Amino acid sequence: MSDFIYLPQQDGSTYKYELSQTEALSKPSQKTFDSRVAYSAAHVVANPFGTTDPVRQPVIDWEQTMQYRHYLWSLGLSVAEAMDTAQRGMGLQWQHAKELITRSVKEAKSVNGNIASGAGTDHLEPDPSVTLEDVVNAYEEQVAHVEGAGSKVILMASRALASCAKSPEDYEYVYGKILDQVSQPITLHWLGDMFDPNLAGYWGYDDLDEAMDVCLRIIHTHANKIEGIKISLLDDQKEIKMRRRLPESVRMYTGDDFNYPSLIEGDEQGYSHALLGIFDAIAPAAASALHDLDEGKIGTFRETLDRTVPLARHIFQKPTYAYKTGVVFLAYLNGHQSHFRMIAGTESARSILHLTELFELADQAHVLTNPERAIERMKPILQLAGIEQTEAVK
């Protein structure tokens, strides 16, 4: 087995990198977690032969996309469907998301897998003429589809609402209208502007503490209709502060792809459950760590997850919204898809040097499911950038 590869540096020279992880990973044997609910926001696999225009007419490879969801369920993870990890609003439009949700719910039922799906307003283009009632109607349409498919709802942040809301009260009005109608408790999603610049000033304020007050008012007013809230602000102290102010019946789901180990572990006043894009990339390590947490092995839990944090911080580095490229690249390295192509052509969103460092960090995080295969899949990517597998060039 080859346990080394020649990798490039910024000056064009190469160096010999020897893998620290040389054996294939074994899958965790248990299939459920007792101490935390853990959602992986799952990516979609593009069909590279389905269209001549992947930007304007993306086509999904349904077989490989569904296979990956079955893989996540087999590890005990839940699936958060049609979220931003699936390139929602960045290549994956509502017409594609509808079919994705319908197909995934059917597959989830076949294996008793847990699933929740994103409902937003992305079929409503932000425009000066858009009104609050337009936003309400758009949310109603998507919530009806998710509930009709048999999935729990994750109520995604709305670009259209962010563009037309004039006050915090406008957010309270729109969310109140939707929460009054849902058939079962839902999960809210507060997505920071580092993930989507169009969501700046969400809840009516740029200041996060003031915005948090508005969000908490909505949650306390409608606590019987809210199962949890996922916040993706990449600020662990804001999450902890908000977690301590939630009603007892409402869960905090961390969406912090930088600080998830400590937030999931928690403190003397509580902990966060997980709804994370990084769990797509580190699924085996996440599942293994959560089983250790169930067994009270806190040190092993932290050791396993802490080892993945440098990889996560690299994948989610600025511009943060380009993290999908790293997630899909790791799925390619790990054999979950046969190619490194993405809908909307976003495989080009990260440089070859970024992908090179990702490869190293994935090795050091012990999340390459088969290191030998990962090396063989890395080589053609390097070759496209002119990097040949010869003795290192100084």
C-alpha cells in the first residue's frame, strides 16, 4: 500500500507527505445515540453527464445522493435535508429541493431514519415589491410540502424577509403566522451573514444581542410550536448565552462548525445538540465520539472531535459559504461519489492549495475512511494542476 503522496506548495515546489492514518476506518456498531440528537446537514451529488450547463440547469445524481443519506443513517446520524450544505439557494433551487425532500423522506422511512427538512422562501426572489404577505405565502407553500412529504420542518432564514422587513415586529409577525399553522413543533434556523451575506441584520438588528432578544421573544411566545433552534453564528459564547435563555422544552442545536466539541459536551447549565454541516465531512468520527459520550467517556469524546476541529476550521474558512466545496471533496476522497463535480460548478470555489491542506488535515483528523483510496483519488486532482507524482522538487 502507498502511504505517501507528493503535494504542492505555494511556490510550485512539491514535498513528500506521509500519511499518519494508514488503516481503513471501522464503522461504529451502534446505530442510535442516547445523550444527544445529532443531525448531519447532507450534501447532494451532481450528475456530471446530466446537462451541458451545470450552472443554470443543475442535475442531481439521485442514486449516489440517496446512498450517502443511507450511509449517514447507518452511522446513527439524523439527516437535515435540503439545507445550505446541499447548496440550497446556491445552485439547488426550490424545484430541486422539493424532489430531494420527497425522495429522502421515502428513503428515511425505509430504514426508520430520522429526517428534518428545510422550508424557506427561496422561490421568492428578494425585490422592492415583495411584501410581508408574500413572504408568509412563500413560507406556507414550502412548509406544506415538507409536512406533506412526512418530514419534520426546519424553518430556514429568508432572504426575502431580510430584504423587506422594516422592523423587528415584522419578523415577529411573519414567524408568528407560520408557527400558528404548523402541524407539529419545528426547528428554527438562525443563519449568520458569514454563511449568507443576504441575511445581514436578521431579526431586525445588526447587533447580535438585540437580534437574539427578538428571536427569543418569538420562541417564548410560541414555545409549544418550537422543538429547537439551530444557530450558525460561529460564536460559541453567543450560543451559550442564548442556550441558557431558552424555554426548558426547546433544544439548542449547534450550527457552530468551529466550536462544536465544547458546545455538544456542554457545561453545568446545559449542552447543545448538533445540526452541523461539518458532520457530513466527519461522519464516522462524529458517530464514534457521540457513542463515547453516551458511555460517559468524555475524554475520548473530546479527543476524537477535537482532532477534527482544524479540518473544520479550514473547510469553513472565509468565504465561509464556499465550505460546500470542501465537504464534497472529502466525500469524493472517501468514495461516496465517483467524481469531484458539483452543481453550479462550485468545485472551483477553492484552490488546489486549499484542497491540498484539506487532504492533510483530513488525514490528521483520522476521517479518511480508506487512506489508500484517498491517495489514488487525490492524484488526478493534483495532475490537473500540473503536479506529477515524482520525487519532490525543491
